[in-house]
Amino acid sequence: MKAFTTLKGIVAPMDRANVDTDMIIPKQFLKSIKRTGFGKNLFDELRYLDEGQPDQDCANRPLNENFVLNQSRYQGSNILLARQNFGCGSSREHAPWALDDYGFRCVIAPSYADIFFNNCFKNGILPVILSESDVDLLFKETFATEGYQLEVRLAEQKVVTPDGKEFGFEVDAFRKHCLLNGLDDIGLTLEDADAIKAYEVSRRQEAPWLFDAIQAS
Amino acid sequence: MSGKTLYDKLWDSHLVKQRDDGSALIYIDRQLLHEVTSPQAFDGLRLAKRNPWRIDANLATPDHNVPTTDRSSGVDGIADPVSRIQVKTLDENCDEFGIVEFKMLDHRQGIVHVVGPEQGATLPGMTVVCGDSHTSTHGAFGALAHGIGTSEVEHVLATQCLVQKKMKNMLIRVNGSVGPGVTAKDIVLAIIGKIGTAGGTGYAVEFAGQGISDLSMEGRMTLCNMAIEAGARAGMVAVDQTTIDYVKGRTYAPKGELWEKAVAAWSDLHSDADAKFDAIVELNGADIKPQVTWGTSPEMVTSVDGTVPNPAREHDAVKKEAIERALVYMGLTPDMAITDIKLDRVFIGSCTNSRIEDLRAAAEVVKGRKVAATLKQALVVPGSGLVKAQAEQEGLDKIFVEAGLEWREPGCSMCLAMNADKLGQGEHCASTSNRNFEGRQGFGGRTHLVSPAMAAAAAIAGHFVDVREFLSGDAN
Ligand code: SF4
């Protein structure tokens, strides 16, 4: 996994609550068996005026000029500012894959859906939670200033504005450690292989029906 | 010390290791796999040269991309090449790693969340995961079940564990029984209408009370299925005799002496009387009427005798804007009666409502009647091959076909329209599925979530009607 330490970049404002995973990446793109290439279809139904198809060249599709990612001032953004309950809906990891492939490494919002929030960490994306009022303020500043940039410092757990305002945020210690060091979760868990085996031995005594269960018939 | 909740008990019995930083390793008893969220996980295993930790903990079946019409040419006959590759990839991965899979032409194939319980692959007291948010369905068995992302699918394949943080406990109690014609679907929609789509975020939710314990296992699955639409990754119901009766005799359920032992262990799968919950929500069963969603989020819901909201009466600016946006997308006008919403299609199916009981409820309504001439299509898609066979044995397929509904092969179908079944732009659909997001059932499609009986009644009338009038026989 890619490490996340400090990120500085242009902020794109996604000013709507309850953005669901169907909106982030519509289902026709879930048919891919790869992890990459979803960026061009991020927010597909909002971004283009026609219905997108997998493997289609998006260069000639009609753009929705009003959509934020299509506005020139937000080109090259890598921080997405969002509203409450961002990422609700399905468990598709294609949502963070699409955000990452587009170039977003950080989302800032007042709240997230649980599964999406979790999936972000697995893909080197930092979902920052700030209060409604702080997020409101950031929206105002983003709209007011073209080229508005934020700096996100994971080690210090801070978001810093261009004029030096700082917003602290909470992050789970284990997830922070994995992100800062770009660690592979599976490798870490396998360090506890003995504990897993010991659990299985005692559990098999208690509940033997849970083991050797699914066999071909 | 206060007692434990059901969730506390399930958590404790699966705790492999508590880490200092507050995270924990939780053991996973069962993983269900389907074609959409697993290919990248199997690829990850191969790349890292890892083997699955425990083959026999996994069960796979393709569901999202399978055609629900003619399957005589097998996987090669799937028209969309991208869908075909995805289904084939699941077959190849399961063959390579030795995982049991009910392939597309197997009579046991179906939607994972229908197949798991039906096979007894989901048992009380288990931890169950799947790369699909509606894994919460399996909580109906007094199991801890939730959806995970693809990285976690790979994690479970490789380690049989997940890294988790304990969630908070929420109790949702439905006091007293619900009235006739009111189903589990209406109960869960009413709950979501009350607490909102983020109301359960961060919680493991236990559903309890008379209105819940009255429900059959099918009903409890419908209820827990939509816990995720209330924001809760996991929903659950305590084990009782209804649970035990359902599980008994299923293919992968324990037999003989082991069965007796298991049943004894399962008797503890309920919250202790003095257990503490972080949040409690209560509803009166008698107050719940058949529900219909009018908007683009499951919380945008009202009773069938209600009206579409008027944004002018909403004072919260964010909510007001959401209502306005939803009304434009849905093509509805403020204050119009729900029963005036005209329909283009009807979909009866999905992991929420495609079990035998759902099909019986729908068949009872359409029996001897005809689908409205104004409807373009009414689909019935059973949740699995076994549900289909059972329905055909009971003659339900004939009732549907005679009434003018189409009878299909099992799969997710129009629930998310990854196969050929979709809504056209601007079309209104009465759907028994679980999500009414923009574009969910097809680009520009307009979804209204309802129970199977309500969908069936809407198919006959061509617009929404209160199914309770139908059941008492005074509908026109
Ligand atoms: S039926 Fe719908 S909600 Fe259920 S698993 Fe299939 S696509 Fe997902």
C-alpha cells in the first residue's frame, strides 16, 4: 500500500450530503476485474451528460460543464471536500479505487458510511473527519479562492489552511500506523498466525460444527 | 456488572487478539463470495503467493451478472463480454483454489444472501462476511454478519480474520404486533424513515420486540438485509425456536449429536435482560402502515396513504435542497398523493425480497387478476434455483404468468441492473429491492421501494394502492 504522510494540494468541493457509492462509481464499471482505470468514470453520471460504458474512450463524451470536477479551477485537485454520510451504499471498493485513480488521496467530511471509511484506509486514502462548522468554513474558503489549497499532515493529525488555521482530527492508531508506513494489513495479521491457530483449536472444541463445513458434494 | 448484548457475546466468542491500540483480530467463520468483489482479492493472493487459510469456510456463487432469461448456452451465452469475463473469473478462481461454488447452471445457484441461509451455510452464532454490504442479512440468525470491501475479502481468505474495532450497541424495539398486510419490509422502511440512513452508523443493531419475534426467518432476513440502509453494518435478531426450526436439516447444518450440541449452545444467543445499549429506538407495531419511498434515498419514505413532501415546509436548508433535488429526479410534484404515482415497471426480487414467502405474498395478491395494461413490464426473479423450484412446485409461476408477470431465472437482476434487466430513463418502478439511489436500476430510472405484496398490488393497479384494500377484496 502507498504510504500517506503529508499531502498538500488543490481542494475540490463536493457540496451535497449522502453521496452514495453508486454516484461515486456507477455499477456498470464494477464489471472490471482490475483495480485500476476507474478514475475516468469517477462520478460518471454527474460528470458526463450521456450514459457511460466500460472500456469506452471518455475523451469525446459530452461533459456536464456545471459539475465541479469539470471546472478549470479545480483541475489537478487531490483533496475532496464533502458533506455528511459520504460514501453510503454498497461495499464496493471500486469507490476508493476510483477516487485514488482520479488523483484524490484525501477526503474531508463531517461523517462517512462505515464500510467506505474502512475501505479508504486499505487503499492509502485518508478520510478526515472535521466538525460540520469546520467543513462549512472550508467550503466557503474553497469557493471564495481560486486555486485554494490545504495541507493535511497525518503524523500531527492536522489540516492546515493557506492562512495558517489548523484543524485537528482523530484517527485510529492502528490505521494511522499502517498509512504512515504503507504497511500491508495481511502481512501484519499473519504475524499473529499462532494466535489464530490457538483460537481455532479451542473453538473447535466448543463449536466443532463450525469447522470442516463446506465440502463439495 | 451489567449483562451482555447479543453483539457483545458474538464479539467475545470470536476475539482472537485484542491489540493495545484498540483494534482487535476477529475470527471469521464463513465467507460468501460472488463475482463482483472477489477477482481483485484472488489476484492479490496470487501476487503475494499466499494460500487461503481455510478453504471450507468459503462458499461462492455468481449472482450480480447472470442473465435471468435463457441460460441454455451457459456462461458463454452471457451477452455482455465484460459480465461474461467476470463470471468466468469467479469459476476459474474457485476451481484453482478448491472453493465450493454453485456455478451459474447449478440448481443451487442464486443471490449469495439467499443461498447462504438456504444451505445452512449461515448458522446462529457465526461471524459471516461477504464483499457485499447486504451481508447484514445473515444477522437474522443471531450471527454477526457484515459487508466488507475487496481488500478485506483478500484479508479473510488469507488469514480467516478481520481487523476490527468494536461497534456501539443499538436496540431497535418494535412493540406489539403489526397489522395484517404489513410486512418486514414495511417495518424496516419505517425504521429507516425514523432514524435516517446514517442513524445506525457506528452501531451494531439488534432488532427486538413482539413485532420482530413474530416474523418468520424470511421476514427477519428482509429486516436485517436493510440494516445497512439505516447506516448499520450489522443488524441482528436473537435466536429463538423460529431460528432453530428454519436451520434444522439444511445441507451444511450440523446433524445428529452435533446438532443437539449446537442447539444447546445457541440458546445463549440473545441479549441478557440487564444488558446495556448505547442507544434505544422504539416503534409501535400498530402504527406501521405499508411504506413507499418517494425519493432517492431509503429514508425518503412515507406510508401509502401519505403524500410527497413539500420542500416549502422544510426549514433545514440541507434537507430542503435534498428534497428539491429528489423531486426533480423522480419527476414528482410536492403534495401529490403516493397513490397517484403511475408505474412503468414492477420488480419483485433481490436479496431483500426474493424468498419463497415473498413470492407467495405476491402471488396471493395477483392471483386471478391481470397486470395493468399501462405497465411495460413486471418481473418476478426468484432468489435462488431452489426458491424457483419450490415456487414452481406450488404453482406460483403459473399464477404470475397468468396475471401477466414474467417468471425468470435466479439472480440480482434489476436490483442493480448489472445484467440486461434495467429501467429506461424516467421510468417509475415499484421495486422490492433495497436501494432507490439515482441510476440504481438503470440510468435515469426512478425506483420506489415497497414490499412484495405492495409491488404486486401496484402491478395490478398500474399505480400504488394500499395492499390492505386488495387483501380484503374491495379493490377496484
Ligand atoms: S440483490 Fe441487489 S442488493 Fe442484493 S446482493 Fe444483489 S445487487 Fe446487491
